[in-house]
Amino acid sequence: MTVPDSRFAGLSCYTSNLAGYQAGEFADTVDRFAESVRIAVRKDLPEGELAFSHHRVPLERLPDGTRLAWATAPADGVVDRIDAELRCYGRVLVVTDNAALPWSPSTNGTTHAPHWLLVDDRRGDDWHVVDGFRGLLPAGEQEPYAGWLGTAGLLAVMTPPSSWRPEQDRRNALAFGFWMPPPVGVQPQWLVRMDGAGNKPELPGAWLLDEGEALEFLRDHVVARPQAVGAHLDDLWAVAQHRVFRYRHLGDDAAVQAWSDLPRALRFVVESARRGRPRSALARTTFEHLRQLEHDRSTTPAPAAGRPHRQTM
């Protein structure tokens, strides 16, 4: 059994638990995940909608040549298949509804959100689960967790709502950094380990892969549609937290602080717009500061030799 890895706390629920899945087996997990971080934004969606890629490499591909792939089954077939994956690899990532997790401040609420959870042991009817996610949700602070769920409890948290919101569907499909949509339907889902590299990584649509251009686009988008950005605060929080993780790994405290300030500033911009008092100057200044910071970091050496260097593609 494992415990939440504090090195990944603060990342999205996808990335923190995917990293936890890999860290017990691959010693270079922290380096690989820090180097993978990027800011890419899809620009051709209907007005007000956004999609993000947080990783420049397909993180479903593991260093040993295997890969992770989506799996699904009716509820009465889930237990045997998760048990088989657990026996084979010692752990398995399952897809849950955050509003069903007993340790989530959103539990029993109506704010459903897809959430990954690591299962790493079974004792009879009990399953040991690890959740490395830490984040501020509308209902309060969610902390990392490790504990046991009975079979009925595991199936309950894996039962999805009737549908996810469109932006949540896009997050699910882009969880590994490239387009890999989960199976259609409302059956429980999890990830299985398979041989081979799979399909060529793709990002369908028109994307801004240059980070300076992506930040300019986000600046203009937030200024023009501050209320619509409310649906994407989780995405922008993930952008900031992945950047914080990367710069913390690089030992760049100034960049860590600058990116840590973004979610609070965006929440203020969105709430002010809802009250009829848009804060365009704050949005513009915040993104310009981050764009300049990223430009400066891309033209100067990394703070420590041998650590990941920033790339633009």
C-alpha cells in the first residue's frame, strides 16, 4: 500500500494520481512530469468555450513501453476486472465522481466532477484507495486521502452521473495531454495497462502551442468574456498548478509565487463581472506579467543544471 505522495499534491486530480500511479515504479516520474508541463489552448471552439492541453508528451505512455487505456463495463463486471488489473500491476486508476467521495467537501452535493483515484490493495471485500489531490473546491478544501472502501463503496464512487458537462468531457479526453476520449456511456470506467505505444498523439482542431501566444489569447478571452470564464476556472487553476509544480521542481521561487497568484486573481475577476463590475485591467495585467515571466524564463538558463528545460512545442 502507498500513501499520497506530497510531491504531487496541488496538481489536478488527473495528474496527481497518474503521477502517484507511476512514481512507485519509475524513479524519474517527477522529472518527466515536470518537463511535460505546457500551456496549450484550443482556439476554434464555439464562443466562450475553451480546451487545454497541460502536457507536451502523451503521459499514458509509460517508460517500460506499456501504455494506459480506457476500460469500461457494467457494474456487475467491474469488480473482477479491477481485481485482475490490481493482481497484475499492483495498482489501478479508477474514474470516480468527486461528489460521491466520502472525504471530499463536495460529497452528497450536486457539483459533480470527474476525479481519478488510485486503488493499490484489496483485502477481501475492502479496497485500499489513495487520492493525492489537494485543492480548493467551492464547498471547501479537499486534502489528500488514503483509506479503505468496501466493494459497495467503491462501486458507488465509480458510478458516474447521467452526463458530464461539455468542459468536463474535454478534460477527460485531454487528461494525458493529447486527445484520448473515454468510452461513451454511463458505465463505470477505469484505466488498464496494455502493451504497445497506441495511436499517434493528436490534438484535433486549431491549437495555440506557443505559450506566449496562448497566454495572449487567454488574456483577451478573459477580458472579453469574464463571466463565461467561470466555467473554465478549474482548467485555469490546473494551468497555474502545473506551472507551480514545474517551477517548484526547478527551484524558481519567483515564478512559483507569480503562478500561485493566478487562480485568486481570476476568481476575483469572474465574481466582479457577475456583480456588474468587470476588472479588465486586473485580468490584462495578470496575464501580461505571466507572459513576460515565461518569455524571460525561456531565454535564460534553468536555475539548476540537469533539470528540465522549458520548451515551446
